[in-house]
Amino acid sequence: MKSLLLELKTRKPADYPDSLIEATTAIIENPQLLSVVTNIVFLKTNAFDSVSLCTTMSLLTKWFTHLERIGLAFPSNFDLSFFISGIKVALEMDHSVSTPRTLHLLFKILHYFPLDQRAIIVQELFSAKFFYQLFFSWSYNIRDVFIALFLYQVEYFFVIRTTDTLNMGGPSDGNDLVAAIGIAQNAALNGGSQSVRKP
């Protein structure tokens, strides 16, 4: 285990051999290690190197979706603040290749996060800093992936499925994003951290 983590720390993510990637995919079947490997690859990634950044986002997608696919619960020790910091740095690059890859990561994994953590990520995406930059981006690829993220992960899984899951008294029309975020925050304060899985 120690030697594998040292390998992750000494190489750039773009230089990880397939064997190392497969080994890390195996060790995160102990979900408590997901935060460890996520933090390592973020620290080893040069945000100005689009190849490195895309490789990191692909690795994270692979790890998160693997845990969901084999039916493991989201790890309780996950360092969300560090993860969000890495995502924000990646989005700030506003690159035609790495930014869509970052948004694609969120598209694939957002529903896997507990409800309270999902609310925090959605708030960051819809902050004044990022929403207009992404929604009206100069790059078609960025706009396309962001709108898909909004329509499927935020509109459907976060707003509609969340309000239905929390029994608001009827189906949501999917338009009240602010209310859904408030409900998610209240659920978190009341210890109601929930996860809406893909059908």
C-alpha cells in the first residue's frame, strides 16, 4: 500500500502506467482511501497542463464510478473542501478541452455524493463566478456539457428527485433550484444526508 501511494506521489498523472491505475482502482474498494488518492492526484496535477488535467479528471471519473458500480456507499471521510478547490481551479482555466472534461466528471458522479455535499457543489456551479462563464462560454463543448449537467444532474437528480425523496407534498416542477438547495441544507443539518442513485 505504501509503495503504491509513493508511486502516485512521484509520477505525474499523465505518466501513470495502466498497471498503477488498475492497482489504485482495486485499493479504493476500501472507500476510505478514495479521499487519499484524490488528494494526491490533485496535488500532482499542473492546472496549466491540459493533458495532465484531463488525465486527472478521467482518473477521478474511473474511481468514483467504480465505487458506485460495485455498490459501495460514499466514504464518510471524503475531503469535500479539497475536492471543490481542485474543481474550481480546473474550471478557472476555461480551456476548451480540460473544462468540458471537468464538467463531464461532475456529470458522471454528482448523484453519488450525499445530499448535503451535492448541495454545496451545486451552489459553487451556480455562483456568479462560474454560472455565466460556463452557460455563455465561448466554447461550444463547454456550453454543451454544462447544459447537459444542468438538465440531467441538477434539474432531474438534484431538484426533481430530491424534492420527491424528501416528500415535499407532491412532484416538483423542477424549476425551484434555490428551494431544493435549501431543503438539502436543512436535511444535512437534521442529519438527513441522503443519496439519490441512478435508476
